[in-house]
Amino acid sequence: MKKFFTIILFFVSILIFPQYDLSITAFKSQKNIYQIFYDIQFYSKNITYKELDDNNKGILHIKVFVKNLENSQEVYDEWNSISYITKNQILNEDMFLLDRASFLLSPAKYEFKSLIIDSFSQKEYSRVDTVELSKMDSLNPFLSDIIVGYTVRKDSIEDKFSRNGYVVIPNPSKNYNLINPLIYLFFEIYNLHNKEYRIEYKIFDEKDSLVSTISGQKRFSPAFDFVVINYFNTLGFKDGKYRVDVNLIYSDTNILKKSINFFKSSTMFKSQQVKYNLSDEQLKYYSLIDYIATTSELSQFKSLKEKRARHNFLIDFWERRDPDKTNQKLEALDDFIKKVKYVNEKFSSGGEEGYRSARGKIYLKYGPPDETLLIPMSKESKNYDSWIYYSRGGMQFIFVDVKGFGKYELIYTNVLEEDIPQNWRNYIFDTNIIQFYRN
């Protein structure tokens, strides 16, 4: 099989410094002109903070110099990047400042030098990288470089991390862990117009053994250059370094290839393992996160099989929700335990604990309602309980004792994320109770 590799000859010396990580990626801007993204991830523990304007503020002065090694021409950019932390926040190794410089460059060999000055300590950090950009092929298909990111979302608002209608939050460190397990890939395909193609992802470990293959379906490309986005979960990978080969296969015989590296780590929770001594009561309740965790958090937690990993995840889950991070108390967990006890006392029935009941779930998720209206059973309807949250934009929940044994079920809500039965109108006849209609 004949193989065609990308025309962009792009070599970057990737060095990981304790102060900051860096990634440089190249994309087609116009005919034979590249847009270069120079992404910096600087770790907050190395920034000097001072109390200014009622905040703890750190200021980095960043300079990026780009020198054409073929004709010695040079361009540069410089700016101040500001990091804020609250007075109660404690700096840890996972906090960082993320910033970007962008350049338009023609094909040549370049030297990139960054100089970062901490404004308060006057400490300086620098590094030098070399990039070679080859002349673009105006006829044959080729690939951009790949941005390895924390997340990608479609957004029409332009900012420094935007590209072709997407906001791509880069991860220059390429490190992924229990809290950030999803690795996002963003790249572009050029000159592949009106052709059948498919994309294959092959993941290798540091011994070059194939770990996983993800084969995409055959598609038909549009009549213009286009964006490709994909992601996968790293939770199932052992700790270590990995390589992802992205293969674009078109016309059944032609292959374009790009590769990126990433690192998987499960060791970021060492300090949390001994930071909190949980009581027996806290250990009893701290895993009941089903109703308050985000979909992503819940997916991550359920994918963890090892007991220590699940424990560390839960500690971090509650710590991130704490209003005061200066003490060694998980106050968010203690507040949650009080709510669980309340719903167990208030809404338990028929052998079902209150936190498992429909009303208990909603209470734990959204807190106490602003208004409740309990309507007793009549000839026209069964017992039902209506909750309204004016402070949350008019959310309403109606619970009905469908079987008449004191077990209330969620029959109606205007919150689209919550499931309700399709025949909910069969149980609710007083339409005045429904003050905010479900779309």
C-alpha cells in the first residue's frame, strides 16, 4: 500500500520543565502561510502572589521571540498574564495559568524562545525550541498538527483559544489523571475534497506495544477543508507514557499520519490521602454522589475499580466543593450529610430511605424549594406535592403518590434534564399548579 505522509515537516523539542510546559502547533491560514499557536502552561506554585485589589494576584510578563533561521528576520510578542487566587485558596501542584501567543509564518526553519518573568519575585524562566515548516502542497491532502486538549467546545465567540468556530483548551503538559481523564484531539484536514475517507487511532505504550485501536466509520468529505474532533478516556490505562498515531485513510490506498504523546498518572492525590482523617459517619456518606455529581464526574467515578483510586477521587470531589480550603475539614461533605439525614427523616416511606426517594433526590440536588404546596387526594386527583424554586429561574417539580401508599414519584418538572413519564398529564388535572411549562 502506497503511503503519503503530511507535507508539514514539524519538529519540536519537547522538554518538560518544573515551571512551565509548552506546545507549538501549526495550522493552515492561507496559501503557504501557517498560523502557529504557542501554548504555555505555567504552574501556580511557582508564581509569587501579592494581595492587590482584594485578591491575591500573580503577574507574569511573557515574551516570545520567533527568529527565521534562514534569513535572520525576527518577530516577537509580549504581554502580561495575570493569575488570581482567592484569599482562602491554598496553592497546589495542580493549579496552573494557561496562555497563548499566535504568529503567522511562511515556510522556513524557526527558533522560538520564550522568556517569562515573575513580576513580584523577578525570577526568570526561559526555553528554546526549533520548528521547521515546509512548503504546503496546494493539490494533495495533508493534515495540520494536533492540539492535545483538556476540552473542546463549539462556540461562536472568538477568544485566544478559538479556531474555526471551536474553543480548544490546550493541555501543553499532555498529562492526564483521575480528575482530567479525557484527552481531546483537535486537527484539520486540507485538500481532501469530495473523497471517501476514515480515521483510525492507534495507541501504543512506551514499549511500542499496541494498546488500543479506534477505527472510525467511512465518511464522505465536504468540498472544503474541515475540522476533526475526537476524545477518549484514559482511566483504563496504566500509568506511563503513550503515543497516539492518527491515520487518515482515503481512496483505500492512501494514508496520512500524525502522532502525539500523552502521559497517564494516578499519583496526584498523595497529599489528599493523609490530609483528611474521615470519621466513620463521613465514610458512610461520602460516596453518595449520584445526585450532585456532574455527568462527567459520575462517569469517571464509576469507571474506577481500585479502592484507593475511588477514595482519592471522592476526597478531591468534596474538597473542590468546600467553601473554605484553608482548614482540614470537608465542610461540603458535612453539609451534605445534614441534608441526607433531613431527607431520610422527612421522606422515607415503605422501607425506602429518604435519600433514594424522588423528593429526596431533588432536595439533595437542588436544595430546599422556595415554595411548596401539598395537595391532598380528592375524587379528581391523587396526593401530590408541588415544589417551586423561584431563585433558580422558576424550576418546578410535582410529585404524586401514584399508588396511594405514601411513596411520591416525580411526575412533572420543567427542568429538561430530569426524566418524567410521558403520561404525566394523566395524574395532574389542576393546571394552575404548573406555573412554568415544560418545553
